[in-house]
Amino acid sequence: MLNLYNSYTKSLEEVELSQDEIKIYLCGPTVQSSPHIGHGRSSVVFDFLIRYLKYLNHKVLFVRNITDIDDKIISKSSEQGIEFQELANKVMTEFGDVYSSLNCLTPDKEPKATEYIDEIKEYITQILNKDMAYISESGVYFETSNFTDYLKLSGRKLDEVISGTRVELQDDKNAPEDFALWKFAKEGEPYWDSDWGKGRPGWHIECSAMINALLGEEIDFHCGGNDLIFPHHENELAQSKAAKPNKNFVKYWLHNGMINLSGKKMSKSEGNVKILKDYIDEYSGDVMRFYFLRAQYRSPQEFTEDLLIESRTTFKKISEFVEESKSAPIDKNLLNIFEACMGDDLNTPKLIGEIFIQINHSVTLEEEELQNLRSTVRFIFDILGFTFTKVENEKLPKDKLIKFFEEYKIIFETIEQAMGEFISIREKYRLEREYKIADEMRNKLLEIGIKIEDGKKDGWSWNNN
RNA sequence: GGCGACGUGGCGGAGUGGCUACGCAGCGGUCUGCAAAACCGUGUACACCAGUUCGAUUCUGGUCGUCGCCUCCA
């Protein structure tokens, strides 16, 4: 059983899944600036869902779009004196890198708005033909007053939409709440030809058109951050229902909560954006994923670097528990827990708690049961997209190492060889009860970033932390 | 201002009408030459005020507070 919160009905619903392909559309980024933690959350959280659906033996058709043309991209690129495509491509690459280091499943299709201009124009024509849009001086606009269900998704009232608006209103619109399907190009702006005039698509229409082109008239899940509910998804829904009144555009609307930086929402306008890549590089994709796993996907989630450090510590425990084991779904009890938690609107924090309860109880288990538990925990984390790849040890500069080991008359060839000799020298001192020297060696080694942990099998390890 | 969400121990974060969440940190211990690591043990938190109830952190109402959306945003 899978219960998920549907933003449209504002309630937890038992999801009905057909045995056919499940169609999922995730609103991807506008490629105007580098990905931040919030982008990471949205992609990882819905990656959990997709992977879980696959675990439940469903076929999934997953589309995530890229908005590569919009006002911000145009203005930013012109500030930098480059073509808008150049900026879009650069940022797009950054997003691709981040998705892959977070081990998010590659979408089956990843359409860009600029590659679907024909479909977009065709879609606008359909809306015009249904008398749900009109052409004015500055563009083609959606006639919201002709769409009775407008604002049903976001639950707003019409006068609120206008009263809160501080943006200059276009005076060639029939109503202030009407939104652009096609914006006519101003001097110097990029444009595509159309029957109505040279211009570019509005923000919302690309999603309607690309969903229609790639997934069809009806889809199962439409996902994105909850900041997109209004106006983006509201308008998208209006367009799609206007073009196809008899179709149920989206079965379930799913929205993830925002990341908060020290109590504040992180957004471009607040200027408190942190670059996601830096954290991935420092903490690894698994740790970032685990950080996202710690919060239920709809709740706002606190972000500080300390919480990332904590996530690393906690995740390390799990990796060590699972390290030597093969992934296998053996422990039925734990699998039931897994499904119960995931089925409860993806309650991943609860799942983590339950897994730790199992780990804590494992001391009483027989060897075989313990192995089964380890394998099953590993299996669950595999399903959730964790890789358990060891963090590449930070490369210390070789000259620094050579110099360091010279002091102890060790000729550096490889780190293993040099450390082996270093340890045996130090061991000699320890046997001779020359603890001062031994401790000093340990401390000096720590200064260059290598930590000795006496009593461990290996005897030494990198200090990645 | 409008709409919505939320307020759980030092921090993060589940959950429940009566019973241990869990993780991190802290504290005590075992081990150790000393550390570290590891292991064992350890905490009567549920914003405030009323009400319903045999009993409320969990239900209802109010108060205060925090956050989000309302404008491009995941």
C-alpha cells in the first residue's frame, strides 16, 4: 500500500497504480545559475519515489524538463555579454554533474524548452482554438476568466492573486491574472517565428506542451517544489485542461518542502544560496542523499553544515554495519517495516529510526540472522540509491609526503609502503615505552592530514573528516 | 494584509489518547601507556492558557511564536 499526499485534494490518498507504465513528470530547473541544496532535495526526494516504485515492480516513464529560455537567462547572459544558449549550456552541465554525483536516476527523457518550440506553438494554437486565450499587443495570454477551475490547485482566491502582486501589470491584458503563453520579443531579445509574431514561450506552457508530447494527455505524478504550486503549476493545469477539457491531466500532484538556511528559505532572491557541488565534493553524494533522507520530503528541512557533518557520522554507522555484506532482501520483518514507512507518504526519517532499532538489537542475533539483517539493510539502501562507494581519499601533494617521510629516513614510493615503515618505526618506540616520541609522531602525521587509530586492524587511516 | 504549515529533550527529527522513537552531541564506564576509535550504560521532552476525558504531548478553542506561499524560484 502506498499513501501519498496529493496537493490537489490536500489529503493523503492511497495511490492506485496501473500495471502499465507509470508516468512521472518532475519540474526541473531553470538553468540560470548553479544548483543549490534545494535543487538537490527535489531531485533526490523524487528519486527515492521512483526507485521505490521500481522496487514495487512498476515500470516507470520518467521525464524531467530543463527550462533553457526565460527572462532571467536572457538578462543574465546579456549582463555577461554572452548568448543565452552559452549560459544555459554551462549551467545545464553543472546540473548534470550534480544529478550524477547524487546518483539520481537519469530520466527517460530530458526535454529542453527550446527543442519543443513547435510543440509549444501547436499547444498554444489548441488553446486559442478553444477560445481560452487571446492575442494582444505584448503577447498571447491565457484567458483565466474562461477557466472555471482556476486556482483550485493552489487554493487561492482571485482578488488575492492580484492584491499581492507588486509587479507592473501589463495593461494590454483582459485581466491582471491572465498569464503569458507567448511573449513577443523586444528589441535584441532572442525569438522564434510564430503565426502571432516573433517571440518566445511563456514559462508555464513548455511543461504542458512537453508533457503532452512525451507522456501523453494524462500522467500519474506531477512533481516539483512546493514553491511551484502557484503560479507555475496552477497555470500549467489551467492550460492543459483548457486544451484537453475531457482529460484528467494529472492524477497526483506531489510537492516537496523547502530547505531552510538558519530559519530562512533559501532562494535566489534572498541571496543566501550555497552551491550544492561544494558540499557534494566535501561530503560525498551518499552523505547528501542521507541528509535528505533524514527529513520527510514535504516538511521544511533545516540546513546547516553541522547537520551535514552529523549526517556523515550517522551514515558512517550504517555503512560500517553493511560494509562486508551482500545486498539481499532476506529479512522479511525489516522489509515489511521498509514498505510500511515508504508507504506512509515516504516517511524516511521513521525508516531510519526503525533501522537503527534493528541494528541496536542485532547484538543478540545468531550469526546467520545477523548476516541476513546486514544484507537486508544494505538492500534497502541500495533501493534508495545509496552507492556505498568509499570516498576517494583526498590526494595529498606528493612532494609534501616525500618531505614528511624524509624526516624519518623513509623513502616515499607509495603511501601504503611509506606508512607501513612509519608505523613500524613508531611501534618500536611504543614497545620501548617511548610514548612521547610515539605520540609526537602521531601528532605530526595528523598535521598533514593522516590519522592513526591504534588498535584498529589497519592501524592507520586518512583523516577525511 | 490574505492563505497555508508548524511549535517535541542541547541540536536534528518520528510518533502516539495511558507504555523506549531514532540519530548527533553530552555524561558515566569497559578497553588503551595516553588519546582516538569501538563497545556498554545513561535523559520522565512534547510553546502557553482553557476545555473534552478516568487520563492529553497526542482531540477542541484561544493566546503567543516560527516558517512558507502570495513576484522569478526545487
